[in-house]
Amino acid sequence: MIGLLAMLITFNTFLAKPLDTQAAEGLDIEAESAILIDANSGEILYAKQADLTLPPASMTKMMSEYLILDAIAAGDISWDTTTQVSDYPYSISSNTDFSGTGLTQDKDYTVRDLYNAMAIYSDNAATIVLAELVAGSETEFVKMMNEKAEEIGMKDYKFVNSSGLSNSDLGDDRPEGTNVNDENLMTAKSTGILAYNLIKDHPEALEVASQTQTNFDGKQITNWNWMLPDMPGYLKAYGYEGMDGLKTGHTTPAGYCFTGTAERNGQRYITVVMRTESEEARFQETAKLLDYGFNQFEQAELYKAGTEIKDHASVPVAKGKEDSVAISTKDAVTTSVKNGEEDKYHLEYKVDKDKLDADGELVAPVKKGDKVGTATLVYDGDDQGNINGGSYTVDVVASEDVEKSNWFMLSLGAIGDFFAEIFTSVSDTVKGWF
């Protein structure tokens, strides 16, 4: 029998992957840290100091959005739930140095209105009001933020408040257990992970983030994301085709930051730039990253779902009516293909050892769709990795059913094995006589 415990199957395919991203096509991003991510596969296509920990400013609010949308999905609150403004967020709203719409006390605000103010106009006070509504206090909400970050696989992060302001701006109202000089901290990569999971789990976040303007409490507020198409007035010049999110940020320690996302013809990219020099620069550098993605890569389905594994179309099966089962990929293999690098990838298949018996065989019955292993895309070059923490993999499954053999046939097999062992033993004994 063929032992499969260490079986590794390699076959050629077509895939793209960028070169060393620091030298990619001479791309020069004027930001202290930056990243470009294929939002479909999670592949990192460009990175500049993407593991450098920096203050994210109001990009923090993406995590607040995440938890609020989680609470809505769980039924803990609804878009129509109303709440009022406590003294703490009111003091923030009254400070004209901070981004805000001017909330008032003793008035009911809906979750929808507050969320819009937060996501569109980066309202700090509205964020705190929502944090208090969801968790009872911003202190408890910050605990939830850090727990969520760990849950989705973020690395190198620290959340100390819900808004992204410096803790020194919050004074004695800052969340308990945090220091007055604390800042929220993220890397471009961890920010990309946050954005990737936010829009994957809550695509409705983009429905709000893509609004150029909205009315709030009788006032018209305009999105800080100048790259949205059809922005009003002079901002229209910054519009970028396909842009529909996600979050700007600015404080003195953070500089000018932006997490952007755009989609064209089914291909979506996520970008992060941190500590750029100006409000305009964060959008100009984002445009460079997106142009690189859309111009240098093409979304391609490399393998259809149900593709058989070349040269290894089946796996041995024990105790079945058939002695093998055909295998194939469960899902299609789709990713961004970079121009001119079609031959730099291969696909490796590895069987799941836990599915096999001591002889390296699957054991009947086997059902169509049962997972038997994984197929992993491997880049023959400087792999920048995947924000999901591993490689691009798809499941390999059984393509058909294999029923368990009936008791009579199994008995015959057992008898045959018994006499075969006796014959072998006798033969060895006879050989010992001569």
C-alpha cells in the first residue's frame, strides 16, 4: 500500500506574487509605514515597514465600528435604539479642537445617527457614547476592543480608548487602568487585518463609509475620505474609481493616516498609510498603492472548484467496496496575478494524517465532500505572506462516496490475511531447516 502520511504532491499552476515589495516597480510610498492587501485572498502585495508600531489616530474607530456592528448583529442593540450623552462625551463634543458634530445633552440619539457621525465625520464624542451604550463604560469597551483584536489575529496593538484621541486629551475621563500619556497603537499590517475582517464580517460598514454626505441633527456633514467618487466641490478632484471606504485619522503623534479600500470588477484591495505629511498626501499615497494593485495585478481563477489533483487523482481506501477514492479541490483557487510572474507558483497537496489508518489509508465509509487534505499555494520567491497568518490554502475533498464493504467480504479479507500470515510463518520456518 502507498503510505500517505508524508505524501507531498507538487504540480505547476499559474499564480502571481509581487517581487520584493520595497523595490516593486520602483514604487515609492511617502509614508512611514504602508501596506497593500488583496482583500479577496488576504495576500500582501506591498509592504513598507508594515510591522512598525505607530499611533493610528481615528483609524481606531474601525474597531469601535466592529464591536457596535457585532452588538447589532447579536441583537443587543438595534439601529433604532436611542441613548443620551453623558458628561464625559459631552465634554469632548464641546471641545472644538476635536472632530465632532456638536452633541447636546438631554436629547435622544439613535444608534444609526451616532454611527453615521462616527464613521462618516469621525465624531469622537459619538464614538464614546456608543461605547458606553454597548459596554456600560468606555473602560469595559476598551477591554472588548483588545479581546476582539486578539480574536481576529491582530499583532502589535494596544487599545486604550475608543476614539483614537491621545489619552492626554481625555484627562481624568480616560478609561480606567490606562495612563495619561498612553496612545492607541497599531501597525499597518494589524490595521489591515482589522479592516479585512471588518468588511468581511460586516460588509454593511461600507454602505455607511461610502456616503459622501449625510444629515445629522439638522446639519449636513461631509465624509473626511476625499477619495470617494462624487465628493462635493473641490474635493471631487481627489475621487478614485471604486473607492468606498474606510477610515481617516489624524493627531499630532500619528500624523495623517488612512485606511482605504476600493473595488473594480470584483477585485478589492485594502491599503493602509501611516504618518504621511499632510491631509492631501495620505490620499495621494493611497492612490499610488491602489494604482499599483489595479494596474499590475489581475484577479484570476487558477483552479475551478472540483479540480482533480494532477498525477494523484485518488487516495487508497481500506475496508471499502472500492480500494481508492478520487479527490479534488473543494473551492476555486482565486487570487491576484501579477503581470509577468505566471510561472512563479506551484501548488502543494498534503494529506490530513488524522484521516488515515496505520497503513496510510482512508477507512470506509467515505462520503463525497469529506476533507482529506489541503492544497497550498507556494511562491518560488520572496513571499510577503498573508494577513491571515498562513498561506493561501484550499481544502481537498473526496469527489465521490465509497461505501463500507459488507461483512462477508470483510470476513473473507480477514480470513485471507490470516492464512497469508500462516503461510508466511510456515515458509519462514521451512527456510530455517535448510
